[in-house]
Amino acid sequence: MNVVASFPPDSPSRLLAREVLIGGPLSRGELSRRLGLSVASLTRLSKPLIEAGILQEGNEILEGGVGRPTRPLEVPGGTHRFIGIKLTGDAASGVTTDLRCQTIGTAQEPLVSEAAADVVSAIVSVIDRLDDGNAVDGIGISIGGKVSDDGTVLRAPFLHWRDVPLGRLLHERTGIPVTVENDVVALTVGEQWFGAGRGISNFAVLTVGAGVGYGLVINDRVIAPVDAGLGLVGHYPVDSAGPLCQEGHRGCAGAVLTMAAIRGQFRVATEEECSYEEVLDRARNGDRIASLVVKNAGAALGTLVAAVANLTMVNLVVLSGEGVALADVASEEITAAILEHRDPEAAPVRLAREPTDFGQWARGAAAVAIQRSILGVAR
């Protein structure tokens, strides 16, 4: 049983567990400064968390190299179990993680149809295959679409869903707490708690793949209103001479930067049908048309990065998604476009490149389950 669940969402015990999970190992003195609590209070609050295996005392250290040694608090690896599921239009991809969101096992199940009952059955099949004999503390589901706070999928274009109570349906089948979240929001939570954004108060996430996604963290809070699931950044103009998207927007991010868009631009220019990876490989090897397409996409991505940094004033942008290899092939164009659209006296924008497969998306889903377990509320 997760003892954290017995505390109110805003309790000092939950805040202590969160602080150690994200920033640990931390001494009681440092935690006292961060949380505004006395060392005696921290000792009292940490005792049930240590007994439940949420926290543990690390090896003794000397703070500043002098004085009495202290035993910092940390989250033990391998404890507790969480399952994250990434849903696409044709499969449920899952991971089991521990409390640190370290992957323990993986499994995947194809969807036999888009019907909610069949999708739930596929998810349950993945959960069964991930069963290692340990109790599961929470399940996180990430999906490309618009999701309400109660776990209802309001819109999921890849599954042609509207108003599907996925969280309730899955909880009824498993009896386990379920958190449903937009996939980019979940990935952003994973980066904030366990990835490139760990310990950083303000940063953004941009994903390139089947779509273009955007996540934002400001003052340690993931900015995730319900419209975060609409993929609004895909409508942002990045190339005035670019193709039209399905909504009729000229040169928007969705029409220029997705894997399908890059393949389509190459196909129009050459009348050849190539995979996304083949287009990138041709660009690496100096193919003129492929290089032109990829360089244009890189410039567009740099324009988008600069826009995000200019509008939010963050200095870290995490690049991720199945199509993020574009950032390697077109790195010079990305950098040049960022510089072109930034004030020369502005702080440099740091890019963190995070390769993402469906396992990583699923790990983001597990992160939201961990977050719900620790905080008691999502986000």
C-alpha cells in the first residue's frame, strides 16, 4: 500500500516525498531550507515514508566537509510498481516502472479495433503481460488528444474518439487507480520529474513525429489546460512559403515538420515514395532534394524554438518525439534560425535532445501515475 495516499494533497508529507523524488538525495538541512520546516518536523514526517519504502536514508555524508555526518533522504530504486501505457491508433505500448520511473518491463498489444471496449481489453492484456507479481500502485494512460480531469477522452483523432470515459472503464476492469493524460503533457511531466527538466523551474518541450506537440513548465508547474490536447502549436506559422495544412493554414508547423509532411514534400519533388528515415539518410549523404527538404524543416523547427523561447522566456527547450532525428541532421539550420529570430542580447537557448520511442511515451504516462500517487492530484 502507498502510504502517501493517506495524506491530504497539500500535506507536508506529500511535499517532502515530491521534493526528495525530484531533487534527492537531500539532507534534512537542505530539505528544511526548501520546505520551510524544522529538522525535527522533517524527521517526524519522514518516518512513515521510510517505513513504507517511499524514502530511505542514504550513506552518511559531511555537509560542507565539516561537522557531524548526516544521512540524506532518497527514493530507493526498485520499489513500488507503476504502469504507463501509450495509446496510438493501432497499438497499446506499455512499461512497468519503479517509483523513480526506471523501466522494469515492456509489452505491446495491437488494437483489433477502435472500439472503446476493444482498446480497454488491449490495455488490460498489456497490464497482464507486465505482471511481475508485485502490486501496482497506479496506471497512467497517455493519448494524443484532449482529456478532461476525470479521465474522459474528449477527443482523440487517431482513434476517432469523442467523450470516451477511458479512466472509469479501465478502473472498473482493474480496480487500480488510473490517470489519463494528453501524451505531450505526460511526456512533459516525465521530463520535469525524471528527465532533462529535473530541477529546472522553467522549460518547454517540443515534439516532432506524427504531429507537432508543445509542453510548458513555468515556476515548477506544468501548464496544462484542457486545450493542451488540441495540438495548437501545430497551427503556428513557421514557413511563409510552405504547404497548406488540412485546415488551410499556409506553412504552419503541422504542415512542415511532421514526419508525414517531410515525406510528402520529398515525394512531391521527386515522385519517389521513401520512409522518413530514408529521407533523413539521403540528406546525410548529400542528396540534393532530400537535403533541401530537411534543411527547410530544420529552419522551420528553429523558428518554432525561437518563438517558444521568445514568448515564454524559457532558456531550455527539450526536443523529443519519434521524428526528433531531424534535430541531428539539420542542427546547423536549427541553430541559425534560432539566432535569426532572437534578440542578440537574449540569453542563449539551450536545446536538450531526448530520443523518443513509444516506450519513452509510455514512461511519461507512468510519470503522471507517479505524480498522482505522490501529489494526490494530477499536474
